[in-house]
Amino acid sequence: MRSTKTEYNRDLAKGDIPTLILAVLAQGPCHGYAIAREVERRGGEVFRLREGSLYPALRTLENDDAISGQWQETSGAPARRVYSITEKGQRELAQRTRAWKQYSKAVNAIIGGKPHAQRA
Amino acid sequence: MHKELEKYLSQIEKQLSTLPTEQREDELREIRSHLEMMIEENIACGCNEEEAVAKALEQFGSTKEIASALKSTRANRDQRARTVLAGLVVFAIWIYPDFCTNYIFPSMRYFLLTPQASYIETAIVFLISGWIAEVIAPRKVLLPILIPFCIVWALGISTVILTLVAFPTSSLSFLSYQLLNTAVLPLAFLGAWIRRRQVKHRQQPQMIAE
């Protein structure tokens, strides 16, 4: 039997990427590579993130002032652009989280297959 | 650095050629840094250099898709900024001559602006403002023209109301000026249309040559 991981190993939907970025940045500032690794780690490798798609999403969030990015030089390592979440980003994350919970609840209700009688 | 990595980055660079140099270099610097970390990680996991690079590039995705997504986000931001700038410029163009002739050089009005000349001046100012708005924010002139217009109109009407309340015997020349502004508004859009036609006309021979 194939594992659950293989069955659901799929590319992340583009619309979900900003939510995941905000969720990772809510834990602390990160550069792009670290965001990708954290998404992979927390997602248990269930879905695959095309890492190139991370940057357009980061730009969009920056344009919306949900995150801010700054180049940081560290001795002995190449400079990296580090992103942190803004207050507006925190609000956006809370809103997106609520929407996602509503959505997943609805999907669970459908695939859970509870008969109408039981729901009543 | 590895040949395949350089080839991949130069493809992205080519596709981002329409971005301003500084922005393009910023994007490339960040992508390079990300890819180098991916390659290092792949090597640490036991891949040889060739495999590590190939795996990283595959995981990063198609250069075409990344570049086009990056361009569209930059373009959105630039377009928003240009729209705001066009609005401010249009507002200034409409307000500045009035401000100068009324408050800074009031004597100019007697020398230059007979009532008829004033109507012509207003018409020309609207036409030019539309032309300039189209230069700054191509194909997005509706808001930069309409929003300042509503502001100018609201300011003008408030002045009329305040004047009438303060001096009930005063004439309604302010009101007629506001009506004139409304009547010449389409000239701003005509100005934008003229500019658009000029650009289209200039581009046509190049398109045929291509």
C-alpha cells in the first residue's frame, strides 16, 4: 500500500503560499530559503513547494505592506534578504486563518459523509 | 560557479530585462543565494555537484513562470505608484494656475486673462493634463483624472456655498466656473486619447519590421 505522503504529494496551490509565508514569519524573521524549509518541515513533506514561486508571493506581500524585507550582511556568509511580518501582515494572517478554518470545516463536513439525519 | 546554474540565472535575467536594473539585480541576487543554499544542502545529503544543481533547479521551477510572476508583481506596484503620481500631477496642473493668478500674481489676471481667455486656458489645461496623465500612467488615466476632478469640484462648490452664506448678494460666477470645469472634463480624456494615438502610431512601423 502506498503511503499517505506519496498519495498527497502535490504542488501547493499558488493562493495558499502567502498564508503559509505569513504563518512562518509570524514565528520570527526569516530569509526565503529558511521559509521554504520551514514550510516543508511543518507540512510534513505532504505537499511540494516550487521554491521559485515563493519570491513572487513575497513581492506581493511586500507590495501590500504585509511583510518587509531587508538585506542583511553576516560575516563569512553571503548577504541574505530577511523578511519580517508587519502589523498589517498579522491582521491579514488572522483573517486568512479564519477563512481557511471555515473552508476546511466545510470540506471535512462533506468528505466526512455524515448523514443529514445525524446532523439534525 | 556551476555552468547550469549560471545558464539558469542568465535566462531569468533575460526574462526580467524590462525591470529597472536595480530591481532586476536584487531579484537575481536573492534567487542566486537561495539556489546556492539548496545546492549546498543537496551535496550535504550525498548528491554529487551535477545532481545537486539539477535537483535544485528542478525544485526551484521554470524560469519563464518565475520571471513572469515577478514581473507582474513589480508591474502592479509600479503601476499603482504611477497612478497616484499621475493623480497628483493632474491635481497640481488644475490647481496651480488658479492659485498663481488668484493669490501670488493677482495682477496677471488683468493682463492675461480676459473671461474668454480664461475659458480657453481652462480647456487647454484640461487637455494637457490628460496627455500628461497618459504619459505617467499609460492606460490607467481614469482614476488620476476623476479623483482630482472630484476634489477640485468639491472644493469649488464648498467655496460657492460659503461665499453665498457670507455674502448673499455676491454673484454666482464661482458656480459658473465649476460648471465650466465639468464641461471641459472630457477634454482631459481627449488629451489622454491623443497621447495614446501618438504612441500607437509611433510603434506601428517597428511592429511591422519585427
